[in-house]
Amino acid sequence: MRKLMDLVELDDRGVFVYFRTPALCRDFMCNAEAEGITFGDGVRPSQRDVTDIFVLHTDKTIAYVGAVGHMAFGAGARVRVDYEKYRNGEEDFIHGAKLFRNA
């Protein structure tokens, strides 16, 4: 089974994870919590509202994406992960920017 934290290997700056439906977002939040991922302030994902995009960071935190982040998402500024495809094991789940890894 794929782990969410494996996604941060795609881009050290964090990756956008997006959801087509609120149900997919809730599934992501449940899986994130099971992996020990929290918001930056330590709040568990299940204690927050769903959204259409999160940023997943290397330090096992997620964050909501504001207006500027939505523009960056639309411009492909970072790696974008289609959560539904990732969860379902599909290979074409990555969209957007070139992979970025610090050497």
C-alpha cells in the first residue's frame, strides 16, 4: 500500500495533494492521521474541515492552501498529486512541475 509520506520524496519543498470530492479529502485526512501527519500547530487532520488542496511537507505536516497557493497550484509551480489516482494505485497521479530534490 502506498504511504502518503512517500509523496514528499517528489519535491523537498512539499507537494500539492488535491481532491475531486470532499469524501476523497476525508479519506486523505484519515490516512494522514494514521501515518502521524498533523497540521503545523499539532492539530490532527480529523479535527479540521475538508478542502480541495493540501500541501504535504517533509516534516509530516499538512497545510491549507490559500489564494496565492491556489494560483501556484494552477500554474504548476510544484508537484501536484491527484489523490484519487494515488490511492487507487494508478501510475499517472503526478502532474505539474518537474521533480525537485535537494542534492
